[in-house]
Amino acid sequence: MTWRRTTGALVPAAALTLTLLAGLTAPPAPAAAPDPTQPDPTQPDPTQPDLTTGTGGAPPWSSGGTTPAAARPFGMVQLGPDTTSDAAGGTPSATASGYAAGDTHVRGFSPTHLSGAGCRAFGDVPVLPWTGALPADTATATLGLDRASERAGPGWYRARLAGGVTVSLAADDRSGLAAYRFPRGARPWLLVQADGSLAGTRSTRVRLPSRREVVVRATSGGFCGTPTTYDVHVRLRLDRPAVEVRRRAGGVALRFDLAAGRTVRAQVAVSFVDAAGARRNLEADAPGWSVPRLRTEAERAWAGELGRVRATGGTAEQRTTLRTALYHVLLHPTTVSDADGRYPGFDGRVHRVASGHRRYTAATAWDAYRTHTPLLAWLRPDVASDLVASLLAAAREGGWLPRWPLVAQDTLVMSGDSAAPLVAAAHAFGARSYDVHALVGRLLRQARVTTPARPDLATYLALGWVPGDASTSLEHAVDDFAVSRLAAAVGRDRDAADLGARSTWWRHLLDPARRVLAPRAADGSFPPPGWDPTACCAGFQEGTAAQYTWFVPHDMAGLLAALGTREEVLARLDDFHTRLDAGAGAHAWLGNQPSLLTPWAPLWLGEPARSQDVVARALAELWRPGPAGLPGNDDLGGLSAWYVWAALGLQPLVPGTDVTALGRPLFTEVVVRPRGVAATRLVRRGEGRHVAGVTVDGRSHGSSWLRMGPTRPGTVVVATTDAERPAWGTGPGDLPPSFGDAGSGITAR
């Protein structure tokens, strides 16, 4: 296909400007000059993430669901607290992560967590320090948590508990270290709760190879009410032998002598394969016995990753919010393969990934493909490539590319075949180290043969929609478009045309009387009189017709034309965005995925200033440091990725492509250093509200979008002004592409 870049009007000399420079290379230097594709360790950034961000709010919809657990980037272990407001019964926290800022007690400290998920998972084998006589029921034991003492940072956590016990945690890749400091004269215990998983435990096995080791196998599952399960193997290695061991229901209690010191240390390692894997992971990590040393190593690892995005300007709060959002993005996906490469397959067998690669789990495709996956592929194409390879391996083992894999099963949570736009986004943004031909073959089969990924496929192909399920029908249009892009990328033009034509089936849902996208019955009828398009959630996954009506990202021009005149549609968009986090109703809900791309809809109407106003409000009102700092479930970094893109003045627009919106960056300068790719530099000159002009590689760029793929050229300059709404991005040739004509004329680069 032929891509055309248009140019806009010349920027007035007096205009304020913003510059984005990509392809930044180091100036001439001796051979020892630093690699410009890597963060510069000699330039530390004092801004630290705020790990309380997103830990508050009201579940299920208004809580960020994050956790301050100690973790490494993409690590297997997230070692952290599991809190509760049920002091007597020890019921897990109401938030899915197992941690909530408003909880008063702690159930224990477990080595597995998900950050921002909407349903409970992990929190396996928590360990609770205890003093004095054992409680009658150790499974429900809790201790008060001194919130004033609580501290956390990248890779570490520390807090004081009732009874004077201080807990310090630090994380390695597949293991971690806990130090429990008991008060003088205490009778110290560690309560190992083998059956303490957040979603409940189906079965357990506890072994004590010695008085310095505890090995637990726990089976949990039931994610979001599904029948899925997983096995996790946890190995605890202590720095001293227990002087007393008591078997308890669901676990074991270990008592220690403090003569050798008041601090009892426990190394903890995890494997999703077997106990031997946990032991090898512990040996490979070699976390040692010093929490301060391990913390320093973890902070160094995080500094390298967080240093990939360096912001200058803005307020201290904005820089902290950006740093925190990036931290949350880089927590997931979760490593599921052991240090020796073994991992649990979707066929129930143990497999081994090639040396130098990993298998990943917790790939929440529906939540990730709009924002998280493109950012991951840009910053860490190696990780994104291994993620795609993990999904492809799951398809070989289990029969289809999973859309919400958890360990070695597809939970099949959320609607659509969202693995398709996820892998297409990864490919479009530069993650390509896998067998793309095999991937396309799997995707095409999945789009044409009924599997659990598309259980409604036969009906969808027969009718052009899924009866009564508008959101799944709309997701399938996106899915088919994404597959068409990948098919075109490998030269399968006939398949690309076929799937591209199917991507226009969103039009079957257009209710001409109401001018909304509505559920449709098998007989073709639309909802009867009295149906409320602002009511949740009949026919729509986590949303309403009023919100999903704007969800045709691959054919926005066609959608907007179908909804009315330009003036009518602009008025509807203005009204829709009067509230930005209204929940499932008549207005935007930027705390959930269906509305995430709507702020950029005005670009297709030649109104970039309108889009910039909405995005600026969202950045100012919905994201900030602190427990209430996220507008909804972070979904393993999905909402955080939205903030990162928007703060950079960018946003992926069309799933399955690298078409990216240009907007007003929040900061005066941002340098982005992806792994293995020359750096990108974004500079905003001036404090104006709206973009007045853009240059790319020193050339005027009139379009409100550009391509962000791996071969994108290097320089962008954006001018802003407060005086009026400028002409930049408003011309017919300046609008983002829309692929309504069966995706014709479009190919991947």
C-alpha cells in the first residue's frame, strides 16, 4: 500500500513550538561512549514512582487494584502484603490484588500478585509473622498494619505490624527475600498458609525437607468465576532452623530462637512447574540474606527500565505520575518460565523455551491491545516479541491464541478474540522476533474455524453479527481488521482482503432510527421502543451503547459519517466528554477500555484542538499520585499506559497499525530510549493549549497523526498557541486514515 504524509501551513514565526526528535544518537565520542539506545546511568532521575497510586478507591469499578509488592520488571515474583479489613476472619481484601489502602490488617506476605486485575488471582502461600501463643485458627489469623510506617519503592517494601514486628521485603526475578524483625523477648513464629490464595485454594501439599526449608504446592484458580486452575510451587529457605514445628490446618507454624538475632530471614522462590523448579530458581537468583543489598540491586534494575522515558518540565506531581504509570506498565506480563527455561504448557505438559527467551503469562489482551501492548513493543520489543511467542506456543499446545492466559490456561475472560489485535499491535510497533508466518496461519484459522476463542463464530459468519451481543460483534470487527493487517504484512493479500471486508460488519449494528450502535437479534431486529442506550450492560461488555457507539477505531471516518452531520457529531462528542469518568452510562468512562480512544475522535473531523482539550482535562483530573490516583482498574498497566502515551502527546489510534495521534505533550522535553532502538526526543516549546504546527525531521508535518513503527523517521516539532484554535491538523488531507473500504490500499511496513 501507499502511505501519504501531508504537510500543513507554515508555522508563524511568533508561534510557540514543541519538538520531538527521534533517532537521537550520541555525539562523536571515544569508543567507550554510552549506547544511546540505553538509559544513561550517569544521569540519575530523582523522580520515584509512588507505589500507593491506585491502591485505593471502591471495588470493583473505581479501584485501581494495584499493589505495592516488591517486584522486578516482568518478574515471576511480586512479594508483598495481603491486607484485609476483616480482623477476625481474615477474609481477603475486597480489591483483586489482595491489597487496599483502606484495610487495617494484614493476612500475610505472599510471593505472587497481579497489579490492577479486575478479579482475584495469586496471593499464594502467604507467610504471617506472629508472636506469643498461636491463634486457635492460624488460617484466619491477622495482624494490625501500622500504615504510618509503611514504605515501598521499586523492588522493595517495608512496614511495622502490631506486636512490634517489622517486615522488610525485596524482590529478585523469580525469588525474593523477607526479613522479619521481632521485638526483644518475643516468642516468634512464622505461619505459612499453604491454603491462603486470594481466590481460594483447591488443594495443597506441604513438605519440610529440613527445619530450614518449607516446600508448598498449592492449586488455586477460579479467575473471574471461570473453572480454570493453576499449580504453584513455593519454596521457603530460612536463615536458621526452626526450634518447633506444628502442622496446622492448611499450613505449618514454625517457631524460632532469637538467641542468634532478632531478625528471621526467609528466601522465597516460585515455580509454576514443580518444586525442583522453585529450588533452581532460588539457586539461579541467589538473592542472599541481605534485604538492603537485594533492594539496591532491584532499584538498579528498575532505574534502567524507568530511565527509558525521561521527562523534563511539568510539575513534580506530573513527573511522579508519569514515573508511576511507567512503573505499572513494566510490571507485566509476568514471567512463567523457570530459570532453566521450563514452563507449564497449555497441553498439560512441561515444555522448555529456548535459552535467552522467556514465556510470559497474564497477558490481558482486551485490556492491553489499545495502549499497553504498543508501548511495550516500542520500549521493550524483546519482551513484546517473547509475549507474542508465548501466545503462539499456547496456540500450538492448546489449540488457539489465548485472550487472557493465566499460567497455563486461557480464562477466556472478556469479549472478542483480543489476542489478534494484541499481536498485531506488537508487530506494528516493532516487536517481530518470532515466526510471523506461523502466527498469521494461526490467526486466520482462528478467524474461520470455531474455537473457544470465538465460540460464536458460526453465527457471526452467517449473520454478520452476534445476536444480542453488540460489544463482541464490534470486537470481532477490530479482530478481523487486525488479522487483515498481519496477513497483508506477509503477502497474503487475498486473506487480507477477506478479513478487511469482514471488518466493515460493524455497520450491521447501526440502528438508523437512534443513530447508535445497538444489539441486534437473530431476526435482524433492533431493541424495542423504550430501550435505553445509556443503561448498562445488556449487549455490551462493561459499557453501554452510548459508549460503544464510538468504538470503531479502524473506520472512524465511516462511523462518524453514519452518525450524522459534522456539526451533529461534534455536538454529541462535546456532550459525551462533559464527564470523563462517569462509569457505565451516557458519558465517557476513561476508567475502562471502551472509552479510551474516544478523546481522539475529533481528529477525524479536523478538530485536533477539541481532542487536546479533552486529553488535557483527563491528564489533570483523573491521574495523580496517591491511592485514588487511577480512574479505574489498572488492568496490568493498561490505564497507566494510556497516561504515558497521552503525556508524551501521542496515542495509538488504529489497533493493528502504527497509526498514532499527535497531540500536546505534557512536558517540555521527553527522551525515550527503547531497547535496541535509537532514542526519540520530544520537546514542547511554549505553554500554549493547542498544537499550532509540527515538524518531522525538520520538515513541516500538517497531519494530526504519524506512523510510529520501527522505521519511523526522527524529528517532530509541534507549535502551540493560546490565542485561538490554530489551523494545524484541520485540513482534509491532515486527518488520520480510516479503513472502511475493506481495508484496501493498506499494508504493513
